[in-house]
Amino acid sequence: MPSRDFDTLAAARDLQAAGVAPAHAEAIVTTVARATSGLLTESRFETAIEDLRTGLRAEFRSEFREQRAYMDQRLAELKSELYRYLWIQGGSIIVILSSLYMLAETWSRS
């Protein structure tokens, strides 16, 4: 597909006006259009860059969601460990205070 800026009809007319036979002018214009159809244009470049940005954004969002899920899971595990630790510490404090109370009772009786 020729570039939007390349007017094949105008180019063929220009060649014919310069004395090139109509069949040759059309062949030349067709050949030039085919040769330039794969060239990188500014609009194609911008489209490719935008496609790349879109893909990277999607990939980033996907990885971010995975990392967030992992962090949420890890946080839940840490909370569970913290609560278990606090229960153990609380129980230990109760045992120590009970022992001190019983020791104080024993000393007060003697």
C-alpha cells in the first residue's frame, strides 16, 4: 500500500506529461508504490510505539496484580504469625503473673 502522501495518479500524469508512455508511467508508479509500501513512515512509527506502550502497560498491570496478590498473601501470613506470637506471649504473661501471685500468697502466709 503506498503512502498517503504519494499520489499515484498524479505521479502517473506527471510522467505522461514528461513524455513517458501511459503503460510505462503506470508501471513505474506501481513499482515505486510497491517499493515504498514497506518503508517506515512517521505514522507507522507512532503506531508501533503506541502498540508497544499498550503492550508494556498491559504487561506491567499483569505483573503488578501478581505482585500485589503475593504481597497480600504474605501480609496475611505475617498477621497470622503475629497473632499466634501475641497469644503465646499473652499466655506466658498470664502464667508468670499467676506464679508470682501464688508465690506472694505463699510468702504472705509464712
